[in-house]
Amino acid sequence: MRVPSVALCLPFIAVAGCAPRDAGFSTVKTDVRERIGHAPRYRDVEGDEDADTTRRISGWLATGLDADHAVQIALLRNPRLQAAFSRLGVARASLLGAGKLPNPELEVELGIPEDGGSLHWTFAATESLSGLIALPLRHAQASAELARAQVEAAGDALDVAYQTRRAFYACQAAEQEVLVLRDVVSAAALTSELLERLHDAGNVTELDVAQARAFEENTQLALATVTQLALEARARLWQWLGGPLTPTELRVNQHLPDVPPELPALASLEERAIARSLDLKQLDAQRAVLERAATTAQVQGVLPELRAGVVLEREDGEWEVGPAAAVGLPLFDQGQARVAASEAAQRGIAYERDARVLSIRSLAHTLRGRLERAAERVQRYTNELLPLQHTIVDQTLRQYNAMQTGVRELLFARTQQLEADRAYVAALRSYWLLRADLDQLLAGRLMDDGRPAGDASISVSPSPAGGAAAGGH
């Protein structure tokens, strides 16, 4: 009779030992790599990075980061992502716990006769048959929980990747704006010095010198402001990267990339975003968890609490052995409340899924339209406005040298040129932030607030020297 009993236990033993050693991180890693081309690292599973990876990261940091390198570093070193991955370990522990056999119960009774006779001993060892029957159900529910944790972990990796990309573009734009203002400050300082010499020679008025000095001071103040903003942007990027070096030592390429000539086709955006959506996949995984929970509640609700085992009894000096059984009848609580709650939650998830699909479709249209307008705005600056502003400055300088215009007109032209250069940087920054939003949507992840985040600007323009537009001599 021993062989059949062992055979009966084999399914439960198999269930108890079924849990991935890496908590399913290999699935997460593959999914993330397929979506964005870079893979994360989970230190609790894979250990610290190897020497080759450390060497490559050190090289990127030394030569100046680009957006892809920043994303790779964040996926490897961001502590917030490691904290998110730890939920995989929690889910795996729950899966292991769900596969454990119920603990047996041991009961001991001692009877003392009043007449002083021999003691009456009773030993009973029982196992929950209901727990054994429900073991596969609990294991299936815990497996669904682990699957949901894997989807959440992949989503967390995408969040970190694209937040890092946005932080990189914001940092890059701030650095580029600093370069623009440094050039203007240098030119303004030379202009002030030249006008002071001309004033000493009696060729220009004191008003001309004061206007030039005011323009120089305004540009110096603007440079100080954008320098601080650049430091703050670098600090935010440094935080997403996991804190390599220090914020002041972090180096990035100081010019944003040009706008590519082609944009993603609108016709395929909705289908791609919906098909690859991790947000929808996460809702599906949550619904699967609820379905498993409802099934478990239904079975446990109608299944009596069954316990079986063996009783060892000693009476009058003789030992007797026999079977033991206990039955709890499900007369009042049959799990109706748990089943109803699970079914209501499933209906809520179905409605939420419909709403999420609408959000994805709406956001695909919104981002595509905004990205197209942003690209057009950058092209207008590149092809029309910036060349015009440079021409205006050049022609105004020629007229000034020919003594046909004054210092005020020249400084105003340079102020307009500076504002155009900075507006161009802001437009380029807006385009790349919107592109990151759209790429994140196509990779399968909505933004945290469900709205585009690519319209902010950090531009702070200096006041034009001499007030508003010059009105001539």
C-alpha cells in the first residue's frame, strides 16, 4: 500500500517545487530588450555588473553620454528599478508558499481516572485533505500573481528608460542654451569694450555705451540663470543614472540631434501601440489573478473542510490504532462574498481596459500631431527664421559701420537674434521630448499621468537692451 500513497502525493510534490529560480526575470529581460533594444539587470538574480560592463560605462562617462548610453546605464544601475524588481522576489516567495503542503495537526489527550487507575492517552495526527485538494488552485493563483509581477517589472523598466531619456534631452537642451548665451556674452563684452574706446575718442555718446553695458549685463544674468538650470537638469539626469561620478562631473553631448526627415506613419500608430501595450497586458494579468481567486473561492466554498489521519489510543494498558476523520460542513459561508467581490473587480478591470484603449488611441493621435507641429516649428527656425535673424544682424552692423544706424538698433537686432537662437533650442527640446513620449507609447507604456509631457520649456530670455523695438533715430 506504500507505492500508491506515494503516487498520490507526487502531483502535490511537483506543484510544491515549481517556481522559477530567477523569479521570472529572464522573461522580463527578454521582453524589455525586444521593446527598446536594451536589457536591464536584476542584481539579486544576476549579481553585480561584470568588469567589461563597468569598463564600457566608464568610457561612456569619460567621453560624454548620448541618449542610448544614458538609458543603458539607468537600466543597469538605477536603484529605483532594482526596488521595483524586488517585487518579483516577493511574488516568487508567494508562489513557493502556495505550493507547500499543509502542516499536519497533532492532538494529545490525557485522561486521569478518578479511582486512580492507569492513565488514558490519546494521540491523533491529521492532515487537511481540503488543503491538499486546493493546493493546485492556490498554486495557479500564485502563478498568475507572478505573471502579473513580471508585466509590472517590464513596465517599470520602460518607465525608467524613458524618464532617463527625457531627463537626458532636457539636460542636453540646457547645455546647448548655455553655449548660445556664452557666445552672446563674449560678443557683448567685446562690443562694450569697443564702444568705451570709441567714447573715449569722442566718436560715440555716453548713451551708446550705457546701452551696450546694459545689454551685456542682461546677457550675463541670463547666462547665470540658464547655467543654474543646466546644473539642475544634470542633477536630475544623474539621479536617474544611479549616481555615477557627481552631477558637476557628468558630461553629455551638448547639442540636441537634428530632427529626422521622416515621422512615424499615423495609420499604424494605434494598432502598434495597442498591440504592444504593457498597460493592457497588466490589466489582463490582473484579471487572470482575479479569475483564479474566484475559482479558488468557489471550490473552497462548496468543499467541506476534510481532515483525515490516524489515532493512537492507550486504555487499560493496551494500545489501539485506528483512523481519524473530521468534516466541517459549509452550511453558512460558501465563499459567496469572495466570489462576488472577484467578479465585480473583473468587471471593473474590463471597463478600465476599454478606457485604457481609448487613452492609447487618443494619445497616439495627439502625440503624432504634436510631433508633426514640433518638427515643422524646428524646420521653420532652421530654414527661415534663424537665417533671417543672422541677415538682420549682419545688415544692421553694416549700416552701423556706415554710420546709417545707431547702437540701439544694433543691440536690438542682436537681442532678437539671441531670442531666436534660444527659441530654436526650446523647439528642438520640445520635439525630442515628444518623440520620447511617442516612442514610449509604441514600446507599450503610457506616461504616468496619461498625458504628453513634451511641451515644457526652460528658456529664460534677457530683456532687450533699451526696451522695446527701436523706432529709428
